[in-house]
Amino acid sequence: MLLKRPERPIADPLAFTISVLPQTSPAGVRVLIKNDASSDILYDQFIDGEQLATEADILYESLALAAKVLASDGNIFRYASTAEIDSPLMECMVLTDTYRHQQTREAFQEAKSCQEKLSVNHQRKLKFVINVGALPLTLIR
């Protein structure tokens, strides 16, 4: 009798796991971001326990982490682009964010063209007003 190995589902190339692991020596937390499909480590950072002493410290470190890894120029987007696994939506988000920073006619046309293509594909208007840098102000108010 031949035993068949159970098939493992193929992980989505854009699936990532963020692990926050407490450490005792030295005291703090280790933040690890890994691509589920490739097991590549995109981000590995230790945050000293002294930087997490108060609720405000924890909020600050959390938002700083989100800004570093989730922004269109952050770790996840850069990894996806380099690995050539970024989605059309991600590409549009990068182009839109580039326009928001550069404010040039060329950057506007690229972002608008990309958004129009996505809108056609999704049968509705899409608008991007994504700026992770504004996230802390949004949460504090």
C-alpha cells in the first residue's frame, strides 16, 4: 500500500505573518515579518522594553512599525515589487502615493491612468487617499 502525503496548500505570495515575540533577556519584544510563501524575512527588529513603558510608548511604536512596513515605500511593498509579486492595486497605490509626494503632472497622469484601469476591471470608481504618515494624526483625534 502506497501512502500519499497530504497536499499542503500553496501559500498566497502576498500573505505575510507579523510576529510579536516577547523577550526577557534583554527585556523587550522582537518583531518579525515573514512572507508565508517563501519564508523570506522582510523585517526583524528588537524593541527595547524601556521604549514600551507606557501606553503612549506602545501606541507610538505600533504606529511607527505600521508606517515602516505598511506604507507604499515600506518593507512589504518593496519586497513585493522586488520579488515581482505585487498586485495591480499595490502598483496603483505606489503611483498614487508618488503623485501625493511629487505633485507633478507626469506623476498625476500615471496614477490617474492606473486608477482608471483598475476601475474598469472592478466595475466601479476607485479612489486612493492612502498615507500611512497621516495615520497617527487620525488615531489621536
